[in-house]
Amino acid sequence: MRVLVTGGAGYIGSHTVLALLANDIDVLVLDNFSNSYPQVLKRLEHLSEKKVPYVEGDILDVPFLEKVFAEHEIDAVIHFAGFKAVGESVEKPLKYYNNNITGTINLLEVMAKANVKNIVFSSSATVYGMTNPVPFKEEMPTSATNPYGYTKVVIERMINDVAASDPEWTVTNLRYFNPIGADKSGDIGELPSGIPNNLMPYITQVAIKKRDHLSVFGDDYDTPDGTGVRDYIHVVDLANGHVQALEKNMAEKGSKTYNLGTGKGVSVLDLVHTFEAVNGVKIPYEIVDRRPGDIATCYADVTKAKEELGWEAELSLEDMVRDSWNWQQKNPNGYEDSSDGSSN
Ligand code: WQD
């Protein structure tokens, strides 16, 4: 079986490519490298000891997409390609609606024409919005508080409607909670461009003294220590969840949605203190105002993925902070560090 992995050079995409290869599933990566690096694919070849073929191009380029499906035998698609910065989506909503939604429409139309009717979509816990009670369950209503979140809500709906219109389609939406960590090799990992929006990469950049201190966005939430609570999941567990979702997707038609989380809530200060204890690195921080749009608490009900996919997260918070630190230490300047296959 060969899977087209759009955005396969990205943080979650690259870890999923590694998991697919480890399960003897062939891949073809599609990426425009707008927020990733060709170097990642060289490292994936080094880690997997397998070829990682790729095509460079954009999901907004329909002739390019048509050429990919005409020239390659593709059985299924795992669709990561998309912009994902919440703040930027507020400043540039049309950039997000066009790239994420129009790009996905293009992909679905070209897939249908090529009679490839199997897709796993990279969705996000952000679709649970601000009003659902925790733990979040897949059947809860979806909404969003920013254009990025709305693109995920709309794309989930689009994909489900395509499956409802044609029984030949099998589609799966995977709602990620907060992915952190890195492959244990430390050769691939999360590499935000500019100032990190997300907590974990900000912590690791403080740890390598690239940033002076961490700003903790509020300690007056209704949570045990007042700081925001999230469901952090190791990116390797998340990647393995895609393999099991793909296998289910190939076996059963129709549309399915699963939370990929641990089911446990961890506060900002919990994460900081765990990072310090495991890695022996002090993380200076300052409590500042809340970040607009943040919710107090977000964590998953993980029953459905366990019952229907036979999947559950296995790696601990200690594994997550250890592997995040290992990646950052080995790659203080990201992927520019070396031209060979590994970061050694
Ligand atoms: C986690 C916690 C912050 C940074 C976002 C997207 C979501 C998904 C994951 C793409 C919160 C606090 C953060 C900092 C802090 N992205 N924080 N100081 O907001 O839960 O989710 O990223 O799919 O869609 O919404 O993740 O890592 O930004 O924040 O105190 O410098 O850390 O307030 O409580 P979030 P995050």
C-alpha cells in the first residue's frame, strides 16, 4: 500500500512518515516546504533506512495535484498540509481559509477523479471550542474562536459530507490534543519559525538560552494551580495513532472521528516543573496576563480510539519532556545544522 502524506515534512507529518515506514507502508511525501525543510526527508531516510520519495508542490496547484495522482499509484492520503498558527490566522484570515479549505477541496476533487477515496485528516481539539465540558467527546458540537480553528471545523464537515455523498469514500478525522516530544533519536522534532506560539518549544528555547524566560499566560484560571491545563501527547504516540486509523480506514467505509490524546490534563507549571526535574535545567518564568482566546482546561475522552482503533497513548510526560529536550539540544539551530542524514 502507498500513502500520499501531504505536509509530510512537517512536525507531525514527519513522525507519521516514520511510523508508516516502520509498518512497511510505502509513502510519497507532498510538501511545499513553506513551513518545513527538505532536510527532514534526508533524516527520515537515515532513520528508516528506506527511501522517502517526495514531490514538491502546493495543494492550491490543481495541475500539480493531478500530475501526482496520474504518475503515482496512491491507495490513501493522510492530509497534514495546512497553515496552523492561531494568531496569524486572525491577522490573515483569507490566507488560512484559502490555503486550508480551498487546498483541501482541490485535494478531494483530484482524489475523486483518480478514484482514490481514502483519507485521514489532521484535525485538532480546537474544534471543541470554548463551551463544551471536559473531557471532550467526539460527538460533542464543534465550533471555533479563530479562523484557523474554523478551517478545521469546516474541513471536517466537508470530508464527512463527501463520505455521505458517495459510499465508496472512507474518511477519518483525527483530533489532536497537544502534541509535544520528538523521535528518540533527536533527529526530527518541532521547529517553529520565529517566536514559538506553543508552550513546549518555548520552554526548550529558554532551556538553550535562546529565550530569556517563559511568560506564563495567566495563573488565575479555575484550575488546580491557576495555569492552563492541556492534554499533552507524545508525537510518537500520535504518529502511531495515524497508522491504526489508516488501517481502520482501509477496512471500513464511511466517516469516523477520533480524539488522539492521553485523557490526562497537565498544567503549564506541571509541564515546567516536570521538564526541570527530568532534564535538570531551570526554566525561569514570569506570570503575565492571560492570552486572548485561551480556554482554562482542555483534555480528551479517549475511550473511542481505544475501543475502535485499539490505540492508546503509551509514552509518559517524562518521555515527552526528555525527548523534546534531546531534539532541541541536538539541533539548537533547527535543520540548518548539518547537510547529512542525521544531526550527529
Ligand atoms: C498551551 C498552554 C497557554 C505558550 C494550540 C492550538 C491548537 C494546536 C496546539 C495546532 C496554554 C500556555 C503557551 C507560552 C504559556 N495547534 N502558554 N506561555 O493553545 O493549547 O493549542 O496549539 O493544531 O490548535 O490552539 O497550545 O502550546 O499554545 O498553549 O503560558 O509561551 O500553555 O496559555 O495554557 P494550545 P499552546
